Amino acid sequence: MASKEGDEGGAWVGAARRILRPLVKALIARGITAPSLYAILKSLYVEVAERDFRLDDEPVTDSRISVLTGVHRKDVRQLRGRNDVGEPGPGRRITLIATVIGRWLADPETTDAEGRPLPLPRQAEKGPSFDRLVASVSRDVRPRTILDELLRRRLVSLDEGEQRVSLQAEAFLDQDAGDDRLHFFTENLGDHVAAATENVLAEGKPPFFERAVFYNNLSGESLDEIEAKARTLGTEALSDLNRLGYSQQSQDAGKKGAHQRFRFGIYFYRVDERPPEED
């Protein structure tokens, strides 16, 4: 008779295959080979064991990491302390642009009574302006640099005199560029998996909200209607939490212990599951 631990281990192997399958598809499509993934996994096993499986806050020995992970002790010794994967080059730029747009959509001074973004003067001695908005996010990058990038992506427009900047309706954290997609893929999926992992490992009540609704046996027309509704509701939820997050961040500025972050995400996935004989 199989043990409970063995049954659970088999279930986790199945879960890993299900979760990793779309990631492996993306890796193959981008030329990342299996040996490269094996090297990443081996390094991660060592890193996570060292960070998250300490006993009484004592340093974890090479032998313990080897037992926990199955990685040979010689390899553990070589891998410990390495940090091969850093923040991608475009990551800071993408985050900066997203923050500028997020503040534009959240600050009462840059939105109307219905929460719609107001056109902003490029510069102004008093009141809101585009340059002041960028400076509130970072003083390390010139506002003109950010403006040029937003114009390139068609996220903003300038009036004929180039004195007023308008945010486009679909600009809310737009992710259509290649670098942006990879950045948000990494950040969004990473935090989603982290939340789900904490929930499944939790003793007692799961700590994070993580739910989904799902139906099958639907026509394409019905799914079109449902997806459109999901996009509307999702955008409203993101806009509301964007405003609340900005408001609370402003209130917490300078407070002791104000070093926590959150990410709230929404996704919609659809797929045709018709039996092969119907093709």
C-alpha cells in the first residue's frame, strides 16, 4: 500500500507538470533548452533550501541542503551564494512608466470627478503638470525622456502646440511591447504562484485571496460575451485599487514599517476543448 507521503508526492509531481507545461512551451519558443532549465532549477533548489528551510535560524549546512534537494554536496558548495539572475535591463524603465501612468489615473489632482485622466500641461508654475508628475515618481530621469517613450508607444498625445499632454483611454498599464510583456509575465505570474503556494502550504486558513470561476461546454459567442464582461469588471477593479493604493501610499509616506508591497491581478483564459473527432 502506498504511503500518504507517496501519494501526496505523486500529486505534486502531477501538479508541477501541469504548471510547468505552458512555461516550457514559452522557453522552447524562445530557444531556452532543457539543460539551461536544469541548471536554473538546480540553482533555485539550493537557493530556496538555504533561505526558507533553516532550523532555529541557524545557517543551513551543505549536507542539509543536499539532503533536502537531492543536489550533490559538491554542487551545493559551488552554487551557494551565487545570484545568476538579476533584474532584466528594461525592468526599471517599464516600472517607471507604469508608475507614472498609475499615478496619473489615481491622483485626484490629475483626474476628473469620474476618475478619468485630465490632460496635463507640459509645465506649470502651480498645479499639476506632466513634468511635476514624472518628478514625483523619479528625479533621475528627465520628463522629456518619459514623454518621448510614451509618445512612441502611443500612450499619450500632444496638442498642436506641444504644451498639453493627454493620456490615451487604453493606456492603463498597457503591456503590448515585447519587453513589457516579459517583465509583467515575470512579475505577475511570479507573485500569483507565490500567493497560491503560500495558500496550499498554509496550516489553517489560507492567507491570500486567490479564487477563480470556471465553466465549460460554452459556445464561442457566449464566451465572447463573458470575456467582454470580465474585461469591464476587471478594469474597474484595477482602477479602484490603483486609486486606493496611491492614496494609502501617500498617507504612509515616512511611516515606520511602511516597506510592504502588494500586487492584485486578474486574468481570463479560454480554450477550445472539442473532442478530436469533431475537428
